[in-house]
Amino acid sequence: MASRSLGGLSGSRGGGGGGKKSLSARNAAVERRNLITVCRFSVKTLIDRSCFETIDDSSPEFNNFAAILEQILSHRLKGQVTWFGYESPRSFWDYIRVACRKVSQNCICSIENMENVSSSRAKGRAWIRVALMEKHLSEYISTALRDFKTTRRFYEDGAIVLGEEANMLAGMLLGLNAIDFSFCLKGEGLDGNFPAVIDYTPYLKFTQSSDSISSDEEELRTLGSSGSESSTPENVGPPFIMDENSWFNKCKRVKQKYQLTLEQKGYLEELLRLRENQLSESVSQNKILLQRIEDSDLAHKLEKEQLEYIIVELQDQLTVLKNNDLRSRQELTAHLTNQWPSPGALDVNAVALDTLLYRKHNKQWYEKSCQSLDQLSADVSLSQTSLDPGQSQEGDGKQDTLNLISEGKEDTPSLLGLCGSLTSVASYKSLTSLKSNDYLASPTTEMTSPGLTPS
């Protein structure tokens, strides 16, 4: 008996341990499923609300969504172990700051440098708002979840970001890129001293079946008057009245849905009409622009043809001018060739003419010099004969010597320059106009010495 009792006790203990594990696993699964489902509902309500108004910090739908996302990212988040072995709480911002560094043009540095945000939880809330305004929240979450090593280091087993629900989360957040958010990063929503609380009442809905006997009002009246005689079953109305009320409520709900659908239809028709007007205006403007382009192309072609015609005409005129210039050069060359002799003959004639002129002037100068010398010698001889008759013979000898010197004198090159150069064409032309030697300078007028002139 004792062994049986011990065996039964041990069996009961083993079954209790298994039941605790299964209960904890169920609770974790239910918690994950609840958060993912509520997140999906909050995303839908945000999209619906954005069709009628701008989403900002005062919107209850956004505040509820921010609280849900914050709890999802904080689900089973590991604490930070210090040097002394103590574990301090950690915010999801520590995980986002490390896992989202690979996102291009991320806002991590700008969030860390914000002056009015000091706590880690407040920085995480500011990051959610900035990512929504940038329309990159889904990209941030997807990049962080792909870094499985970092995610595993920050979260414990059973976390939402480590399960299959993580892929569903990234897909749900993708629909928020179609919403234009407007947030103030200095508001009270960034206060990190209080945890976020989820409001489940907008997502809880109970539909009463048609088989129900009593309505909500009847149940409330029954609960309020419990213990009195009015709570007896005889006071309950007939079933067909309840059915009529239920049908009336259903018709009222259908009517509200129809009115809402009608309003949406009118809004979409008005939007379609506006888009059609814009399309027609853009089509007309496109036609005007095409017509302008065609006109400009035609004007460009005409201008190009005119320029080509002008270029051809200028080329023809240039060719005519070149031919006329060449013809004029040829005529001038032929005229100069026929008028003047050849350069060789011109040089020979010029040298011969220089030689003749030099000899002629030299002879005249020599004759004048001889005359002056004869006269001087005659005067000297007369004076000597009058003084010494014996010296007359010596005078005759000196006279003969002078005559020999004068006869044996040759033309020197130093006198050639006195006649000028007649090798040029201008000198040659001037020689033809000379009729006598009066225009040439006489060497006798400049080179006569006072000793040779008669006293």
C-alpha cells in the first residue's frame, strides 16, 4: 500500500509538471496570437481613418497602434546584464539601434541626437513616429528580422520576433506606407516614464444571434431589478417582438452601411470627375505642346535651308573673287615682264654706264688739274728764270716728273662712290632723262686744294 501511494504521488507530480509546461506554452501562443491579431485590426482602422482625416498624435487609432507595436517589440525582450551580475530592464530601442544600422539613409543617428528625448523608451517611440512619416517602418522591421543573430541575442525563446508571426508583422506594416502621418516629436506621447496600454474595446464586437430570447436592454433591466416580482419569466415579452426588434436593428445597420457606401461612392465619383478634368486638361496641353514642337521644327528646317543657300552663294562669290584676283596678278606680271628688260641685262648696262660716267668725270677733273699745274709751273719757271737762270732746267725736270705721275695714275675704287649706284631700276630710269652732266656732282668743285690753285 505504501509503495502504491508513493507511486501515485510521484505520478501526480509528473503530470503537474507537464501540465504547467503545456499551460505556459498555451499562454505564450495565445499572447502572441492576440498581439498579432490586434495589430492587424489597428492597421486596418488606421487605413480607414486616414481616408477622412490626417493621422497625428491626437488620433486614438494611432496611439493604440503605437502601444501595440511597442508591446510586440518588447515581448520577451532580454534584460541587460551588468558587471555585477544584475539584470536591468532594456527597451526595444536598444535592439532597433543595432539591427537597423544597415538600412540606407536611416534615422538612427538623428534620433540619438535629439535634445528633448533622453530615455531609451522615449527614443523608441520617436523612432516609430519618424519611421511612419518616412514611410519606412516596414523596411526597418524587415531588415531587423533578417539579422537573426542580433535578434537572437536580444530576445528570449517564444518571442514574437523569433516566431512565424514576425513575417506576418512585416507584411501588415507595409500597408501603412500609403498613409500620410503628421507628428510632433516634442509632445507628451514621447514620455518614456509610463508604459503603453492597449485599448481593446474598439476591436471587441459581439453580435447577438436571432435565437436569443432577450435583448441587451432586457438583460440589463432584469439584472437591475433582480429579486423583484418583475423579474419573473411571465414578464418577458413574446418572442415575435424580440424578433421584430432584432430585424429593426439589422435593417438600421444595413441602412447605415448603405449610407456609408453611398457617401463613399459619391466621393469616388467626384474624385473620378476631378481626375477626368485633369486628364482632359493635360491632353489639351499636350496637343498644344506638340503643335509648338512641330512649328519650331518647321521653322528650324526653313532657317537651316536659308542658311545653306546663303553659304552656297557666299562660296560662289568667294570663288569668283579668287579667279579675278588670280587673273589680275597674271596681267600685272605680264605687264611688268613686257615693260622692263631682264635683270641680267639691266645689271650689265648699269655697270657699263657707271664706268663711262666715272671716266668722263675723271678726265674732266684731270684736265682741269693739269691746267692748274701747268699754270703754276709756268709761274714758277718765270720767277726762277728771273732769279736764277740755272734753275730752269730743274723746273723742266720736275714738270716732266709730274706729267709722268699724272699719266701713270690709275683709277682707284674710292672714286666709284661719287658717281652713285645705277644698278637699281630707279637709277636706270633717271639716267635716261639726263641730257648732260650738269646734274652730276663735279669732283673738281669739292676736291680742289688751296695749294693747287693759282695764287
